[in-house]
Amino acid sequence: MGADILFILFGIVLLVVGAELLVRGAAGLALKLGIPSLIVGLTVVALGTSAPELVIGIKSVQSDHGSLAIGAVVGSNTCNILFILGVAGLIAPLAIRESSMWIDVPVLSIGAIMIAYLAGVGVINHTWAVLLTIGICLYILVSIIRAVSSPAPQSDDIPNAPDKLWMLGLLIVAGLALLKFGGDFLLEGAISSASNLGVNEAIIGLTIVAVGSSLPELATAVSASLKGQGDLVIGNVLGSNIFNSFAILGISGLFGNIPYEGVSNLAIGFMLAATLILVPFMWTKFRLDRWEAFVMLVMFVSYLVAVVTFA
């Protein structure tokens, strides 16, 4: 069992490093081709940072372990809200842009409700995958329009990259290779862990994979919270969950059906509750206060206990 956990953790490390290299190379190449940094940040960088989850999803579907993919998305969405926002919100109250309340939060809620609805259907088939993929494309388009119309477009998310074309190409190739091997390690470890524990792969996705893959985002959230950049923390979590719900499930579903086998109504219920409780919390003076963050952390601990015990 210990070796399986090491496989999962090693896979997560490779996925995170691979995504970082891929984003640096692809973003640098896009800038060299004359694409505005604003567009690069909202497309290349946003999609690149979701590469680990996407690799997990596609590989899980291709190897007939699609329940791991849906488990990872449900677990990650729950973890992002309750754990990451909970920890960051305890450090300092987190502000939210008013525009996000009118666009990002509704889209986030639609994504959570849609995942809950599809749980009743029992599977994400090709038709739903296409609709989800179209949905994330529309969201990216709206995000670009919003950013372009803003008087001060944000481009701080663009990472530093080398100037030489061959080095950019090397970063892209290395990033893709690490993503490939990282996905292999994580998938093998998750499947083996589930077999040894006698549980469905979805449980591993809901817990170990979800928490492990959220650690880099947690580090970023803590750093931003300490700097008083609460709106950045909120924005990253909203964007990550939206990409999980639409892009990860949508694109992965294009490679095959994603069954909800092993993903209990209890886990879906926690994800839905976490998303919906965020709405009234955010409406309170457009910020997340410390007591609200504490409530979310209590919910996260309850989620882990409930999923491991009853799911």
C-alpha cells in the first residue's frame, strides 16, 4: 500500500512539474507568434494549468477506469472550495470582484448542478461531452471579452520563459513527456490502491488524488492571502472548478463514456453543498470572512470522514 501512495504522489509531482514546463513553453511560443499576453493568459495558461487533471481524466477514460476521472473532479471541486478557500480565508478575509459574482459564480453553480444531474443519468456520454466542451469554449470567449473591455487587463499570470525558440520547444516536449509519465504513475498507483483496499477507484480520486493535486494551488493561495490578494485566491478557485466541471469532464468524455460508478450521492452532495454555500458567503460584503472559512474547513473534514467511512 505504501508503494501505491508513493506512485500516486510521484505521479502528481511529475504532473505539476510537467504542466509548469508546458505552460512556460507554450505561453512563450504564443507570445513570440504575436498573440497578446492577455489572450495567452486566459487560454494557454488557463488550459495549461489544468493539464494534470486533464491527463488524469483522459488516461482514466482510455483505460476503462473512468470513475477515477469523475471522482477526481468531484473531489477536486470540493477540496478547492472547502480546503483551499478555508485555509486561505483563515489567514485573511478574501475579497471577491463584483463582476465575478455575476458571471463566474453562476457558471460555477451551473457546473456543480450539472454534475449532480448527470449523476442521476449515470454516465457522461459523447453528447454531454460535446456540450461541456462547447460550454468551456463559450466561458473562455466571455472571459476574453470581459478582460478586453476592462480598463486594466491583467497579464501577471504569464510565466517567464526563455527567448530562444529551441528552448521553448524543449520546454513543451519535456512538459508533455512529464505529463505522460506522471499520468501513468498516478493511474497505476490509484488503481492498485483501490484494489488493495477493496474500494472503487472513484474513492481514491475523491480523496488522495483530489487532495494531492490541490497542494500546489494551496501553496499559491496561502502566498496570495498573506500578500492581501484575496481576490486572486477566489478567482483561481472559481476558474479551476469551472475548468474541472466543463473542460476536464468534457474533453475526457470525448475519448469515451465516463461512468459515475463508485461516486456516491454523498460525495456529490458535499460538492454541491460546498458550491452553493459559497454563494451566500460571497454575498456578505463581497468577501469570505474568517468564521465562514472555519465553517468550510469543518465541512471539509466532515467530507473526508464521510467519504472514507460511508462511500
